[in-house]
Amino acid sequence: MSFVHRFIRPRFLAHAAAAGLALGAAQYFGLGAEALMAAEPDRQRPLVITDSKGDRGMLAPYVHRKNGIAYLYTSYIFDTLVSQDADGNSVPGLARTWTRSQDGLSYALELQRDAKWHDGTPVTADDVAFTLRYMAEHPYVFGSVKALAGIEIEGVHDLRIHIKRAEYGLVEGLFSAIPILPRHIYEGVKDPFRFATPEAAVGSGPYRLAAYDKAQGRYRLEATEDHPLGRPRFDQIWIVKMGPDAALQAMSAGEVDVISYLPPDRLPEALDAGFAVETSPSDHVLRLGFNHRGQFQKKELRQAIAYAVDRSALLEIAFPGVAELAETGYFQPGSKWQSDEATEGYAYDPAQARDLLLAAGWTQNSAGRWQTQGEEIRLRLLTDGREVKPARVIAEQLEAFGFAVDLRVMEVAALRSLVADGDYDLTLFSSSTLGDPGNIRRRVFGRGWNSDRFPADPKMAGLIKAQAVAQGQAERQEILARFQHLYAENLPSYMLVNPLMATVFNDKLSAPFMPGGVAIGIPSALHKSIFLE
């Protein structure tokens, strides 16, 4: 019987299924059963993690999918210079130590002396220098090296990294985000975006990629020996594609250990079954975006729309029990960067919305429809298939307020094209607020379809620049508090709701969601530190 079929066995066969899982899956992945059973008894069965989406691409830096989960899985295989502990604090990764110069313009790094690539080759300072130079030529989607001014190799395991300006967030930013590459493998690769052979996945992490089935969306990772950050807790980790129903059934049968993301409305089933459940706001906030070069150039018009949208009703109708109201000033509750001072929340207030529109020169005709210069305003609201329900709620609210709304639900590729062409008025999309604040510029002023696409407001842009060169966290927080208030006032996007996320564990392990997100800001409880002893 195949591995897939095992997951639909009746519950009365659960014990037999659990006993046979290791052998059946070993055959599926091409692993000799005798090798699997020779492992230590408490490490005998692999840790099985489900992923409802499946294929995340080859787990190598340039060819994995461009999403946070693909990056997360790849981080099990490729180390960064700086890692994180279970509380999200910066701790040694490939770098044992990092020392900032007095002028803040360079960092001296000492690497782990016993770190090795998965093919047994030692990791050296030359690999780090090569990676940073290589990524200047071949930019990596989840980390930029533009801040670097130069690299000096000072020994086999020692180097100094020079930066263009004294940026405080380099450790939690670039050092924690960039996967280090083996020079002896990548230096001959002219186009890393097409490099997807097994050699591309040779990293230095605690697990190596042993098997990848693209069609089935499955991965088998094997533990490495003598990893400098600790011994892997599990000889193997399997990541398998499985929807929530099958995952809950398989976990009840003892065949699955972790459900990476369970829809919050399914949590009662997991709790009733006695599993450990970890939940957290995702901080991938659902936002209402504006065309700042079209109808909504004036902030008063954006504020009017905010007052016309009833977020509490949206939460109750589209997200009952599975989200919370978002903070409008960008940083969400729980973020170490969020200011304690309250920002404008735009409580539902149609009268205030009407006053703002009238003051801006918009009028209502005899039918109550909004118009400008005698022309009826028809708002083009775009979203993709993931946000259909909240989009319909917002469209209904705006129509009840007097707007004609043209709601268009489309594939992401088409949505990107229309946004790039400016053929819209409003968009509904989700985007992260996690990670080091150094990424705010791209998320607010960037031209991506899921960025705010806000014109470079001098005050906000100045604060983003100032926080990057601040000389400590307290100074950054004070600057970012001012940015937070300006964001709530200017509304580059209107933060609506913050969906909840949930991960389910059996008794093999459990971990909370990492504060601030993993590395680049991935909302997850599956940071690789939980897989190390």
C-alpha cells in the first residue's frame, strides 16, 4: 500500500498503520528499510510535517518558491551567519561572533571552525565573501547586499564586512537573512535561477535534502552529523502535502507529528483530540490598498474610505473567531517596534466619511451616489481568489455608503498587470509587517502589486532612512513611533484585520510562534532551532 493510501485507513487500524508507516514511506522515498530501522529507537520514525500547499520548489536559495514557507524549509538546509533562539533573539549561526566597529562601518566575524558543507568540505570565510559578492551580481529575493561596501578575508575563519553607512539593523537583517553558499559549487554557475540539480541543495544546515518529489510536493530531509549549533533531534524530517481533513485524521492515527498550518476554524477538532495547539496573529495583515496616482491622491479621501468601512462587521462576517482587528499604524501588537501611543483607528463613522468627501469637492446626486465634476464615481476594487469573501463585504459596505463598486476577482498574474498599469482604484491584499524594519521601504514605497505603492512622502521616507542608521534599538523605536503615527494618518494602505495562524503538534515536540517571525519575518512555529538538541 502506498504512503498516500495509508492516510485514509479507518481509525481502528491506527496502531497498525503507525507501525507500518516508517517502512511504507521508506519504500516511497527510496530509503532502505534496514537503514531506517537501525536508527536509535527514540529516533526511529521520522518527524512528519504536513503542508497543505505541497510543492515549494527545490530547497536551494535561487530556485525555491518566492514565499516565506519555501524560505523556511530551505533554512533547514542552508545556514545564515546569524540564527535565532526560540525567543527570536539573535544567536550564533555560521558566525560564532560578530563585532561592530566603533564607527559602525564594519563588522568583524569569526566563523564556526567545525562547520562543514554537506559534502564534507569545510566552510570558510572565503565561502562567505563569495556569497556576498555573488548575490551582488545575482540578487536574492529575500535579502539585499546593497548596503555592503566591501569584504576582507582576514583568516580561514575570519573576515571583516564593510558597509556604506552605519546601519544598526544589519545583524537582524542581512546577516540573518542571507543563506551562505558553497563557493566550490556555485562559482561556476552562471545562472543560479536555473540551477536545480541536487548539487544546488548542498548547504551547511542541520539537515540535508535527501529526496524531493515535485509532483507529490514531498521532501525527505536527513540529519547531518556534528552540526555546530547542536545535534539534530530527528534522523529524518518528512514534509508531505496534505489538506486539513487528512492531516487531522493522520495525526489521530499516529502517522503525522506536525500540521504546519491548520485553519483556525478547525482548532476545536485538534483540541478535542488532545493535541498541542499553538496560535498567533499572522501579522500578514489584510489591507485595503489605494491607487495613489488615481482617485485617491489626497489623504482626506483615503481617510473617508477608512471611516466608511466597518472593520468590526467585516471581522464578524468574514473572519468569525479567526482574526483580530489590525493596528492601523503598520506595526501590530506584540511587535517590539510598535509604539505604546495610540494611533487613529478609524472607527466606523459614515458622517465623518461624508464630511471629508464633501470638503474634498465630491458630491452626492439625488440617488445618493457619489460623484465628482458631475460624473458618477465607480470604484474598481481588485483582489485575487483568496480574499473573495472580505472583498464582497467591503464592496457591499461601500455601495451602501453611496459608491458604485466594480468588484473584480482574478488570478494573481492578471491582478499584477492591472495594478502595474494603474487600472484600479482599490485593491484588497495581504502583506507581512514582520521582520526587521529595514524592509519597510520596499513594502510601503515599492512598486510590487502587494506593496502599498505609496509615493515617497518626504517625512515618512526620512524616518525610514533615519531608523536604518540609528545607533541603538531605543533610538530606532523612537523614530519608528513617529513613522507609525504618520502611517496611520497618511494611510498608504488601510490595515483591516490580522488573521490568526495555528500549528498543531503531537507529543514529539511543540513550540510557540517565534516573536517577530522567523528570519525575514515568517510567521511560524517551525524555526529550525526546535529540531536541534
